[in-house]
Amino acid sequence: MISSPSKSALLSSSYIGDRYIPFRNSLKWDIQFNLQENQENRRCSNPRPSDPSNYQTPANNQQQQNTNNLNSNINNNSTQTTNSNDSNKDITMYRAVLRNELLGTSIDGLAQHHTNLQMDNFYSTNPSSNSQNINTNNNNHQSSQQHQTPPQIQSYQNRQVLQPREMTSVFQYKTPFKIIDENNSISSSLYSHNSPYSLSPLSPYSQKLLRSPRKPIRKISKVPFKVLDAPELQDDFYLNLVDWSSTNVLGVGLGTSVYLWSACTSQVTKLCDLGNREDSVSSVSWSEKGNYIAVGTFKGEVQIWDAQASKLVSTLTGHTARVGALAWNHDLLCSGSRDRNVFLRDIRTPAYEQERKLTGHKQEVCGLKWSPDHMLLASGGNDNKLLVWNVNGGNTPIQTYNDHIAAVKAIAWSPHQHGLLASGGGTADRCIRFWNTLTGQNLQSVDTGSQVCNLAWSKHSNELVSTHGYSQNQILIWKYPSMTQLAKLTGHTYRVLYLAVSPDGEAIVTGAGDETLRFWNVFNKSRCTKESKSALNLFGKIR
């Protein structure tokens, strides 16, 4: 049987034509909104005399049920987004908007209220915690009522007979208004708007909260943007065969030859070939200006080449074994060899002049790096030692670190903190350690789980990248000093033995024994900083 429209309108809340005829005996009109604000008023407007130990009314039961439904809805929405940092930010924003709209708070920014929103039990993302909170509140409420008279009964006893009750209506219109205080700041009521013509149902605090700019999410691509074939790229932990110049040219030692690859034009140039001398390339390193490239050989020679003219400038001898590490300090070239010696030579002086010889390692020297101020030199060797030398000091190290238990090839000076040095150990060590060279203190150590082959700091942020060998062959991006892992890059099938950073500091190139070079975008772009033009700036002009 089909009921008439008039009956259906009275029995259920439905739309008949263009009119909405509600079921007027319902108490659900203002449950979804003004729940906390009008809870006491609703209790007072519907008193029911009963025993003080059991005075729950149907309206209160209905409100409690809707409160549980509201919490469960928030929990369901929040649980779906707790797997990422971006989702956590959305949950915090969602909580703030709900507090503004339901509880009448004035949260217009997440920075100062972040801790309170994270510890908010009413909007907890854990359903079990919500049920526990509700049960705890109910138990406390019932226990307190054994000693107190319920507010409903007090209100009922104080009411006069046949007096009209105060009714709250959801169909209540409030004219938007602004109140300008003496500090010229605009404050509004909960349901007022910044403009009388605003169509937004949200309060001005929530509107400001949603309009506030959000910090862009850091996304690191897990896929290299370029892959180059590098045949005869040796799988030797103690060699350094890849370097990136300040002129955006990549130098790679492949077998007996050195090749130059231009990142601007992708043009490949063969610089030299040592095959006719029955020699092989063991290391390459660009000068700071990018005009010269040093090439170390297995016979102990160091050749200086003019990259633009493809011309051999000079050949430095003195080492009796292969030269596996090279480092430039302006015109001063440092070379480390398998003969356990470190030579410092000025390329502007004649070759027959006496070079400076640094002795301190007991096995092959496989890592060399100058500090950003060009005053200190760090060297790592197969004897598990990390030594620090002073450019103006003697032939003995000023600091010696013996904490590593494997070969130290990975060395990197921080460009952001003076005197901060990072080093990585080999297969038996697997740790990245940080040193304060000003005090000689070991700051912290992180176990990476695999052989540390290379380290490099970001030029623009306090982050560093590490490449690894046995047994995971991965590339890791770290945030210093918390040493939280920002990204893990995989793709090489052999040990990632070679690493170089682009001149703009945004990209890196890695090389491995799988004979491939892979280019990755890992670091943020540099921030534009305006140089001070003040006359007080000592570095603004030459006096």
C-alpha cells in the first residue's frame, strides 16, 4: 500500500516538492552543531525527576551516541591517512578546523597549537583510545554523582511551575559583524565572517587556517634521470675514478683512458690514453677552477692535463705505487698512494723542487679531502685510521682518530659547520662517524648496515648522501644532526664505489662495478641570498 504524501511527511523527515517538513518531535536538530556549547542548556530545558544515581535521559543518551559516532567517523577518516607525513599534517589541520567549528576555539595557525592538537584525546586517531576515554569519563561521571545531586534535578527543583522554557533553535540567523578592538585587530564571533558577502560556512579562524601557506613536501625521485654506460669502470674500493668539475664537465677514468662528458651538451671527449705506456688510470680530480684535471696512474705518476686544450701540462713523480686519491687546494695538489705516503706539491713550481711528504699511514691511502677553509687536510687509509693535517704545520698529523675498524675511504667536511668532519668505514665497520676537529671529540656514530664507500654534503642544506657496497649497494640521503633517513635509492647491482656532486649542488652521479653511471636529483635548490651592499661589509669590495 502506498501512503499519502501527508502521512509520509509526518512519519519521516523527507522532501515534498520544494518544502522541507521536519518531524517536530525529533531532538536531532542541533546535535551535529553546537553540541558542546548547548549541552548544558539542553539538559536544563529537558529535566526529568528521577533517582540521583540513575538520571540519564533519552536526549543525553542520544547525544552520547552521536558523540561516539562523531568520534568514530573522525577515527575512520584519520586512520586512512596516517601512513605518511603529509597525511599527519592533514589530520592536524582537520582537528584544528573541527575544534574551531564545534568547540568555538580560535586556532588560526598550527605552529603554536601543534602540540595540543597532537595530544588531543577527543580527536584521537586511535579508536581504542577514544572508547577508553569515553568509558573513563562515564565511570568518573557516575562515581561523582554518588556524592552530588545531578544538575538536571537541581534545575528542576528551582524551576517555577508553568513558566516557559528557553528553547534553542538551529534555524537561528546571526548577522555577520566585525568588532575592531583598540589594537586594530579584527575579532569575530564563531559563526561570523570577515565579510558580510562571504559564502563560506566556516568561521574566520578556520578560513585563515585553510588559507595559510603550507610548506612544500620534500619529494626525492627514486629513479635516476640519466644513465650512462661506463665500460671498463673498475670495481676497486681503493680507487677514485669519477669527478665533476665547476664547469659542469664530468671526468671518468675507464681502463687506460680518461673521458670527459659535458653535462650541458652531452658531448664525450677522450682526453688521454695510457695504453701505449702500459699503464692504467687509478684516480681523477678536477682543480677548483675546472681548467686542469689531475690523473693518477698505477705506476705512481700524477699527470696534469689542460682540459680545454687536451694537452699534458706536467707529470709529477715520486710515488712508488698506484695513486688512488687526489685533492686540490688552489694550486696545491695532494696525492695519496699505496706506498703509504701523502705528497703536497705546488704545480706552479718546477718539478725538480722538493715536495712536502706526509707520513702517518701504515697502509694504502684511499681518501683525501680538504676542509672548506683550505687549512686542514683529512686522509683515510686501509689501516683504519683517519688523520688530520695542518697545511702550515709539520709532516706529522695534528689529530688521529682510531675508532673505525675497517678502511676509511669516505671522507667529507661540512660546508655549514666549521670543523665538522664525517667519515665512513668499510665492510667490517659500516659506520658513519662525525668528528669535531676543533676539540677532537667524537660527536656521534650511525651504523648503516653496509660498507660505506663515499660521503658528500649538500651545499645548500644540512644533509648528506652516502653510497654503500656490501651488501646492499644502496644510496642513502640523511638529515643531520638527527641522522634520519630521507630516502633510499637503489638501482646499481654492484658496489656504489664512486660519487660526485654537480656544481649547482642539486644532483649527484654515482658509479659502480656494473659499468654504469647514474644521475640522481637528491638535494634542494639553493636559496637566493642577496649580498649586502653596506659599506660595513668587509667582503663587499677590495680596500
